Amino acid sequence: MEPKKKLINSADGCVDEALVGLARASGGLSLLKGHRVVLRSDLDDLRGKVALLSGGGSGHEPAHGGYVGAGLLSAAVAGGVFASPPPASILAAILSLHNAGASGVLLIVKNYTGDRLNFGLAAEQARNHGVSVDMVIVADDCAFNQPSKAGRRGLCGTIFIHKLAGALAEEGCSLEQIVSKVTEVLKGIGTLGVSLSPCSVPGCLPSFELPPGEMELGLGIHGEPGIKRSQVASADEIVKTMIDHITNPDSQSHLSVNSGSSKYKVSCLHLKHLSSLTQISCIQTLSFFSLTGDSVVVCVNNLGALSCLEMAVVTRATIICLESRGVVVARVMSGSFMTSLEMAGVSLTLMKANQETLRLFDAKTAAPAWPNLSSVSVSGRSYMIEPQAMSTRPQDGTYSEGPLSPVMRKVLERVCSTLLGKQEELNSLDRAAGDGDCGNTHAQAAKAIQEWLRDHVVPGCPGQLLSVLAGLVQEKMGGSSGALYSLFLTAAAGHVTVGRSNAAAWANAMHAGTQAMKRYGGADAGDRTMLDALCPAVDELMKLTKAPPGGEMAVLQNAVEKASSGAESTRGLTARAGRASYIAAERVTLPDPGAVAVAAILKVVLESLKG
């Protein structure tokens, strides 16, 4: 087995190059020369305030460098990938903050042995330099029912401590006050992760093997083993399992979360039997019930390789699962916050929150990786907006017949029967350069029109009829053909009204419809589409605007011939639009089915009018 491919220059240089990329991309960040330390560029603003320093192994980006900025960390020190940073760099960072005038330095450290030792050593050395230093250890892992002597691991809950301590420091609180407040908050934070894949340190083999179809629950952010493996389940089931485990009172490392409204809880038990859209509607209604449980801030953290789509699905599941227990979801952050390189997985962090916690959480920060979150409570917010009442569809309207109704009905009936008769021919032409359903889509439109004609009178206003046809083909024809025909008919409809339905008006209507096709479809004559039949025909029809009385049929005859020759000419054209444009030109030797269909429709119109 070979190491997994990564888009880097070298395994040895990737951490340093990544830090340069981070600092160069943000005007608020600088690097400490000779060390893997990211600093605030505005260190002078720290004078008289407590500075915050965190860090750890690289590979967890955007942690920790992305959280450096006003209102969050003052500096972050990075080790190698998944390796604790050296004490010399930690000390250099502490002294830089001290020399900038900071009143004290708080070290925020994840509970891993290497981090505790190296940050602890640097802290002792800094004290010998006269620096006021204190350290907070974050141990938020809820995986193990009986944690070992090493204790619970420090996971994504660390960034909550970054945020709250950063807000307190920005307000001018003392080192002792900050330590006291965040130590209390730490008791109410819990995290659990689940992974669908391992990750691999640059230049190394994957950190562990996970058989296809299995997932690992409770693993650490470096790929350390979790508590159990099981078959991959649905997002809803995985989230429920995770929250059940985080809040399980039988576990020594659980987070105690008080549930609330039983009425809400019972109602939510039935949601799994409903469709997704119905669930959304029910949750919207249920969210107005009083949730009497604890209030929490939730972090849905991408461990590296989940798509944004998956993350949004998991976020939805998390909110619904918590609310179903009567828990008030006050804030949600969803995204990549503390990753494990390219691990496909997610961690959930819950932080119990009161109004003071939320105030600090909502405080603004300039750190580049902190999301632009809403300060409105998630639970209880009405997030559905009723759509505007749709006006009656044209095909459902009531219309009056007029002098033109009989002839328009006759034309339509003959067009429909012709398209049905050409179904297999059009399919056959389409199989050469498309997906072989051109005849089927035209037949669907023809059947829809025939069905409508059986139950409705044909309006005397041609524009109203064109609007009806546009609605029918949009709904029943499907695909790009349905959209194109509907565009044509919709754009043409306004040009032929009761008082304006002579030959010139029809020519202008045809021209307007064709222009709409070009504008929105992006094709033109010569691109081997239906426009190769339609455009030359419409150019000929525009002569109707100046044709002498009695000369209309001759113009229409010429237009039909132009459409026919245009359709035939597509044999020798290279497709530059539509699905056929992806097929090798030498394989496309038959005429374009869309152009053939247009030519056939125009021919039937001519024959019907002659009759």
C-alpha cells in the first residue's frame, strides 16, 4: 500500500508552507521568524490585556492559527502534523505576547500528554522570566465510559473556550477572572466524533483501517481508536447514537443535559414515519412549543472530508434530535473547525449556555476562521416563509371562443397527431447523438395538448392559447425541450391578441419566441439544434410584415421549405450546443431531431391553413 496522494510540495515542508499561506492571505496575521507561531499583527492592542495562546499539532486546520485575531487568540503555536509543538516555540510565543505589553498570558491546551508537557514546561520557563502565566486544560471527550488515568481527550470543544476567553480578554478581564469563568464553562462541554474513513499523515500510510461499510464511533482527532465499530447508518440514526452517548448518565464522561417538554418529545417520536418535507413542517410547528430543557450551543464539526451537503444534513438532524428532547438549541456552528486532515467524519460538541455565555459567544472577532454566526436563537425561530399564492395556471383558466378558435383547434389537433406519428423516428434520430427520447418528449407534449383540447374550448385570443400551450409543455414535456418550447410560446404570446392577430403580428410573435430561445438557451443557427430549422423559417416569415394582401400563403410556403432545408442541413453541422455537442462529430451524421420536429410542425400548420 502506498501513502495517499496529497496536494503538497513535500511532507517535510508542508506545515511551514501552510502557515505562510495562512499569514499571507490575512492582513491580521503575522509569523514569528524561526518558529511555527502565528501572531496577531496588531500586538500593540494587547497592552494591558490578557493574551491568549493555544496550539498543538498541525493537520487540524483551521485550528489553531485560523482563530488568531482580536476577540479570540493572540497567538497560536503549531507542531508538526499531529505532533505537539516544541517548548522553545511555545516560550517564544509567550515572550512575544509579554513584550507586547500583555498583562498576563493564558495557555489553552488540549488534554494530550505531549501538549500538557510541552506547554507546561514553557509555562514554567516563562514564569522564571517574570511572565504571569496560567493554563487551562480542555478535556471534552465523551467517548469512554471509564476514562483512563490520562483523562478525557481535548477535542473540538477547545474552540468554545478560545471564543469565550477571547471575549473576556477583549473586555479587559484579569487572568484570574478568565480562568475562573472558563473553568466553570468547561464542566458543561462535551464532544463525540464518528468517522467513515481514516486519515493519513503526509508521506505515511493511513492511520488505521476501516472496512467498507463500517464507521468508528468516539475516535480522537489524530485517528486514535474509538470505542466501537458498526455498520454505517443513516445521518439521523448516527446523530441520535452520538447524542445518546454524549448524554448517557451511565458514562463517567457524559455531559449532563436536562431534557424538557414531554409534549414536544412525544410529538417528535412520530416524525420518522413522515416524509422529509412533512417533517420540516411539523418541526416548524413544534418549535413553538415551550422547550424547558437546558440551552446549548452546538458545533457540528467536519473532520475533513464530508461535503457541505452532508454537513447540512447532519446539522438538521442534530437540531431536530436535540429539540425532540426538549433541549433549546441557542446557536449552531456548522463547518470545518478542528479537522483531522482528510478524515471523512463529523464530531458534535454541545456546550450548555446561559445568557452570559451567549453574550460572550456572540461577541465579534476578527479571527479569519471564525464563522459569521447569527445571534438569534435557533430554537423557536420561525424559519419557513409561506410562498405567495400562485395565480391560476393558464391551462386551468376559463376562456371564451372566438372566430379563430375553430382553425386554431384544427391546427393543434393535426400537429399533435403528427408528432405522435413521428415518435419513433425522432427517438431514432436522437439515439445517434443524445439519449434517444426526443420523440417521447414531443409525444408527451402532444398527449397533454390532446387531453386539454378534449375538456376545454380554444380561446379566441391567440395569445391566451399560446400561454396555455406554454404551461402544458413546461409541465408535461420536461427536459430542455420543454423549457425551450415554453420559452418560445411565452415570449410569443404577448404579440398576438384579440385585436392584433394578423399575419404580421404572428410573424413578430414567432420572431420574439425565437429570440427568447437564443437568449436563454445560448444556441444560434448553425449550432445543430432546432434553431437551424426555426431561424431561417422565421427570417422568411418576417416578410409577412410587408407582404401584399393575398401573398401570405406564398411566404408561409417558403418558410416551411426553409425550415425543411434547415433541418436537413444539420447532417453536416458540428453540434455546438445541447447534448450532441459532447459527441464526436464523426458519429453525428443524421439530422438533428429537434430541427426535424420543428420543420414537421411548421409543415402541418401550412397544410392545415391550406385546407
